[in-house]
Amino acid sequence: MPMVHGPHALPHLPLQSPRRVAPLRPPRQDPAWRGRLGMAVLALALLWPALQASEFRPWEMLDAHSLSVAGRFLAGFVPPAHGSDFLLLVAQATWRTVAMATCGVSLALLLALPLALLASSALSISSLGGRMATGPAVLRLAVRTALVVLRTVPELVWALLFVRVVGIGPTAGVLAIALAYAGMLGKVFAEILESSDTVPARVLLGNGSGRLQAFFYGLLPQCAAELTSYLVYRWECAIRSSVVLGFVGAGGLGQRMDESMKMFAGAEVATMLMVFVALVALADALSTALRRNLR
């Protein structure tokens, strides 16, 4: 290309070396330290009245008398009781505990599933055209209120009530787990259904199918794994709850443990604690395996 001379020639620009960019240095202190410090102070200010109201005094456990009593009780844990008659009683109580949890969750599922279908707006025919009609909206609100009441009352309180009605035994524990877990399962099931893709179910409802058909063919195929996973998790929680319910007379392993603790039979308590740990570990392993297969 020929060089251009004359007034139209481009001025000669000197070449400039590229400017070096200084490396970024991290700040010497957290730029958000004021906000974090303020939140920590606020949390302590809110926690201190709660600690005062709850009379939380853990240093009382280090009292000489408390340590002496605890030491004598724990010394009785060794060796654990291993008599054949006692182990047979523990095995029977363990089986009642598993049966109580299983029956309670099964009844809870029978109650929770229809309540979840009524509480979910994903299967509302009146909402296909826009706003839900007044009647279905009131029914949905009533069902959600019932679910709130069921899960607000702890299973321990339900067990205390049913022990007075049906007497001491596993029946009270089964009914307590059924009512408390029905509220939990119904709420979570309804939220799972509403958070899924509702287009297939609405298409089926718009073409004249019933709510059950829309549920089984539009919602259940995509939510089955999540629903089953949560159900298995609740069964695992029910096993732990059934042991606690035994302390109020609902039968099972907890009732045997309560009797042994009242008699200061540390060896028996140690054996039942080991059985309980093994039972919870087995339930956890089973639930983990089921969740892995459902993915």
C-alpha cells in the first residue's frame, strides 16, 4: 500500500507500552463487619431474655451432688443386662415399637392423602377459568385449618389424651401418631402437589376428567418419588416418637425403659438404649436405601 504524503497524511503516533494493572489486593477486614456485628448483638439481645425465661442453668449439672447421683446411676450401666428372659421382653417391646410406628403412619397416610387433595389448588376445577369459586375456596380453607390443628398438637399430647380414653397400651400410641402425622403429611403433600407442574392435570380437568383421574395421571407420576421419600422419612421419625410415647403409657420399648429407669436398673436401661440406637440406625439405613432407589 503506498504511503500518503502531504496534508492528508496521518500524524505519526508514538507507540506506547501497555500500562501495567496493579493486582487486586483483598481488603484487610470484612467490609460487612458492621452489619454482622449488629446482627450478632441483636441476636444476643433477643436470646438473653429467652435464656432467663427458660431458666437455662447448665452449670448446675456440675454440682457435686448432681455429679455423685449421675455417677452412681451410670455406673450401673456396666455390664448391660443380657439375661435371656429380659432380652425376650426387649425383643417383644421392640417389635411393638416398630408395629406402632408402622400402623400409625399407615393410618396417617389414609387421612392425609384425601385432605391433601382437598387442600391443593392444583386439582380445583373452578380455578381453571381464573379465580377459585367461593364454595371450593371456603372448603380449602377449612381443610387447611384442620391440618394446622392436627399438626399443632404434639403426638405426646395426643397420646396422653388417648391413654385416658383407650387405656395404657400401643393403641394410644398408634392413634397419637396417626393424628399428629396426618397433619404433617397432609400439609407437605399439598405443597408438593402445588409446586409440581400442574399443566397436565389442568389439561385433563379441562377435557372433562375427574379429580382422581387428574391426580393419578397428571400429578402422581411426577411427584411419586418425592411423596414416597417424605413418607419414608416420617416413618423413621415415627419410630423415634413411638419410643418417647412409651413414657406416657403408650407401650413399646419406651414403656419398658421408663419402668427400668424408675427402678434405677441401669443395666436394663443400657441394653434398651443400645437396642434403640440399633433400631434407629436400621430405620435410617432403610430410608436412605429407599430414597436412593426412588431417584
